[in-house]
Amino acid sequence: MCSGETERAAHIPVLFHAVLEGLQVRAGGRYIDATVGGGGHAAGILAASSPGGRLLGLDRDPSALRMAQTRLASYGDRAVLVHSPFSRLKAAARGQDGLLVDGVLFDLGLSSFQLAESARGFSFAADGPLDMRFDPTDDGPTAAELVDDLSLEDLTALLYRFGEEREARRIARAIVAARPIGSARELADVVTGAVSRRRRRIHPATRTFQALRIAVNEELDLLAEALPQAVELLAPEGRLAVISFHSLEDRLVKRFVRQESRDCICPPELPICTCDHRATLKIVTRRPTRPSPEEVGANPRARSARLRVAERVAE
Ligand SMILES: C[S@@+](CC[C@H](N)C(=O)[O-])C[C@H]1O[C@@H](n2cnc3c(N)ncnc32)[C@H](O)[C@@H]1O
């Protein structure tokens, strides 16, 4: 997530210094930003890798790429931007020079400008249609289609699985009773009316919106496809840095990094190793790095950010 909703905060990438430090950005290094967004982290990487550092930036959202293009224009051909989901990371990198890189960054989730664009349907307050696709050119279903077409059972399962929403069934029932649901704001109102009155730290529709966004964009599947590709693209001692914003993403990243840091991944009950797995990563951050209270104060949406860093080992 790049930032908060205010204009001032809109230019502060989350955990900016921790990312540059975690990636150990160096002059002349080669980097991939798999979620280039508005180009905030990418600009930091390019500045810190001067002179001569290079960056390949990917994003699934064409309008994010246009913003990044403007932001990174002063770096000329040191920055190359490609419209692609990060699940095609290797193909995108091969399309350039195919050389191994010194760092790969994933800053997951959505950016504040995507949240602010009413027509995208990401925000509770949006009057626009419930779309939620990161890539509006994608043929996949929109959030409106899921909300209007799924059975009560499937909608309940979706809210439970991708939102970890304890009141999934109650919310799904209210949605089914209210559909068709025209806008993001209408959905937020239906959810708010359905949930119990106990105090929640977050907006009552947060988990419902998260669940729909994850489902629409197949976020967890694509991340699971992308992480091994990122490791393959790293040179020895190259760094992988991932910022996640909810526990489903963070769990996936944590498990991946743990598994890749082991020489054997056989079940513990097996007396001898049969897997032939070799560690490809060394864990750098045993516990994820969290934003400071000052950062959260300046940018409240950074509060759930968790950064994990790992280093490529020679096999
Ligand atoms: C939090 S923003 C990144 C902000 C960026 N680090 C910056 O400093 O401006 C996340 C970006 O990831 C993009 N994104 C989400 N899923 C993606 C995927 N599967 N492949 C590529 N980009 C993706 C979104 O479109 C969004 O622009």
C-alpha cells in the first residue's frame, strides 16, 4: 500500500527506508519491483542504485503504470515498466535481458489512488460500480458479479476464507436479501447493517471488501505462483522483500520463506530424507518489520503492513 488518503501522505511509500535497507540497494544493482504502483519505492531504489542501477517495474493496472512512468521519467532507460501480473515475473524478466537480479520487491495490496478512484469500487465510500479488478482489461468477474451471482453457501465460504470474517453467514444472508447491489457504498451499508453491534477496530465492511478483492484478483494464487519465480531470478545474495497487509498474505509469505530456507522438507515422521530439497533462501527478518508509530500516525493505512526479507543462497 503506498500511502494514506491525504494528498500529503499519498507520496509516502510504506516502510520506505526498511525496504531499501532490506534490499541492500547498491550502486549499479539490478532490481525488480513486482508491484510498481505509483513508483514510490521504485524511485527510491533507482536513486539509491545510482549510478547505473536498473529497475524492471511490473503492475497489473495500466493506470498505475502511467503514474509510475511519469514519476520515474527522470531515470530514463534505467527504468523499464511492463504491464503484467507478477505471476508472469519470469517471462517479463526474460523479455528484458534475462540476467539475474540483486533484489525483488512485492508491495502487495492496493494503492491510495486506486482506493480514491470511485469507479474502481475499492472504497466503502465509492458511489461507482463494484468492480475491484486491478486490471480493468481483464475478462475475469467483477466484485458485482460475485456478489450478485454466488449462492448463499459460496458467498459465505468466500467471506470466511478470504476475509476471515466471523460473521460471514450473517453478512452473506444480508447481501443475498439486498441484491442486486449497485455500488460499493451500498454494499458497505448492507454489511454495516448486518453485523453485530460489538465494537470493531476497523470498518465493519473491511473484511468483506478484502475477501471480494482477493477473490476477484486471485491474489493469493498469483502470489504463490510469483514467489518461486522471484527466487529463481535472484543472484546469490540477492534479496527478496515482501510487504503484506493482511494475515492471509503474510502467512503465505512466511511459510514460503521458511520452506525455502530448509534443506529438507520431508514430513518429520520420515526416518530419512527423500525430498532432495535444497535451501534457496536464508531468512533475514525472523519477525516481520512493522511501521513505527510515527509512520502509522502520518499514514494510518500503513498500520497493518509487515515486511519480510530473505536472501538468496547459492544452491
Ligand atoms: C501498494 S501498491 C504499490 C505501491 C508502490 N510500492 C509505490 O511505492 O508506489 C500495489 C500495486 O500492486 C499492483 N498489483 C496488485 N496485484 C498485482 C499482481 N498480481 N501483479 C502485478 N501488480 C499487482 C496494484 O495494481 C498496485 O498498483
